[in-house]
Amino acid sequence: MDLEEVKAVKNALGGSLNDVVLATVTGAVAGFLEQRRVNVELLHFRVMAPVSVRAREERGTFGTGCRPG
């Protein structure tokens, strides 16, 4: 995905970059399953995805963003 396009969607609709990426992936998975004739209306599944836990002042820095505690 082009980062500038993702940012444009985020800026137009609100939310975060993660929101845009997760919504896009959700649509892609649903489309993939529908092409294989899976009724996605009957599915309930969970997905694990990394999400930044950085404080606002830590954004743009390197590292994992994990805090002890």
C-alpha cells in the first residue's frame, strides 16, 4: 500500500493509519473468502495484529514502543 494514499484516506475519514490498514485487510480477507464461496456472514474469527502503544511524544522514534510494567 502506498503510504501517502493511506494517509489521504486517514485524513479524509479520520482515525489512524492502523485503522485504515486494518479496514483494508478486513475487506481483502472477506473478498478472498467470498471468491471461494465462503459465507462470511456466518463466520466469527479473530485476528492478531501489531498495534503501536507509543505515547504521543514517542511517535516517530525507533524501537518496539513497549514499556515495562
